[in-house]
Amino acid sequence: MVTEKMVVTMAKNVIPITEMRIGEEGTIVGIKDKEPFPRRLWVLGLFPGKKIRKLSSSLAGGSVVLRCGTQELALGRGLATRIMVEVER
């Protein structure tokens, strides 16, 4: 349900998308700060349990580019910082 709040437990392998390495894959686990998962992300196909790959990011605080299935998406850094991903390291 879109209105449910996703609480993310800070584990070693759960990080924000912005901290992923280029080419690294992960699974979305939720949103930081006990906020509801934004509807616009559900519409884009980004929701808990979805696998993503980080394709690029700007060092100057610009957008972060992800691959989700067959589509490539650019997210603003502010939103990307709040999306928590479980990675295998």
C-alpha cells in the first residue's frame, strides 16, 4: 500500500543510493526518516523489493542515473539520498 510508512533499519549493507558505487546493484528497502514511500516513485517502478543498478552520478551534487529493469531514470540528489538500498559488499 502506498500510504504505509517504510522504516529502514540501519544495517551495514543498507545505504542511500548516493553512496552506491557506479555499476553496483542493490535492492530498494525503503525511505529514510520514517516517511511514506512517494507515489511518484511507485509510478516510475521504484518501490521496496525492486532491484536497481547505479549507472552514474555527478560529483557536483547533480542527478543520479539508475537502471531499473529496462529503463534508465535520473533522480535528483535530494531524493536519491533518502532512498535506502541493500547492497552486497
